[in-house]
Amino acid sequence: MIMMKKCTLEDIRDLQTISTKTFRETFQEQNSPEHLNAYLERAYNLDQLTQEIANPSSQFYFIYFNQELAGYLKVNTDEAQSETMDGDSLEVERIYVKRKFQKHGLGKHLMNKAMEIALEQQKKKIWLGVWEDNENAIAFYQKKGFIQTGSHSFFMGDDEQVDLIMTKTL
């Protein structure tokens, strides 16, 4: 059974837990513990997450598999987007599923939710940044109709990495 729920401030601790767990699972093997921990402390501290969840231009959603929190989605519009984009764009800033729940179609459900939100808000494009070395994620996004349209720097601690910008026209 798959269920989704929009996050509120009451969910902040669960959001912090799933954010750090999924990020660590996804990137710990390719990054030093120092860089990874520096990023986690900056990006997922309670003050930062509280600001993000309170921003009306950002939305978070949890996805549950058999009533267990399995992953989450964060989308941004307007000034909340991590890159300057036009008003016709929605950013998928974060889309993560715990490793033990991957290959159950949950990423597809989260991406469909992002597209649904974009269409409800009459956006014409949906975009995201994905680490150039995350081949599984790139393949997933390509399968969903995204194409590479650029790149930008992403800092894991003080380690500069490259994210590919991928865009889908709706």
C-alpha cells in the first residue's frame, strides 16, 4: 500500500530523519565523511528545514509504503528555486527513497506528484539538478522524459561537484 502526505511543521523531525538517512545512503560511498557531514549539518539542520517548510513557494511530501515512511519530495516555485528560472518553471529540488524501498515504483509516484503540482500551478516546465555521477537517477529522469539543459556547481561540504540540470516540458 502506497500513501502520500503533505508535510507540515509538525513533521519537521521526521523530515530531518528521512532527509539525512536518504542523502547518506545515496552519497556516502562516493564522498568523504567530512564533506558529507558538513553538507548534512548545513542542509538538514532543524532551523534550515523549518525555514524551507514554512516557505509558501516550497512543498514537501512524504511517501509511505505499507505505513512506513519510505521517502520524500521537495518542490519549489518562484524565488524558492535553487536557480533563477522563469515563472513557468517548477523545480524538483529533492526526491529521495530509502534504499530498502527502491524498486517499488515510489520514485515514479513522487515524480508524478511533482508533475501534478506543476500542472495545477500552470507551469510549463519541470526541472531538477542531479549529480553527474548518479547514473541511476539520470537514467530514471531520462525515462521520465527529462533532457539535460545545463549544469551548475553543487557543494558537498567544500568539495565542488557538478550537477546536471535536466528539464521536461509539460
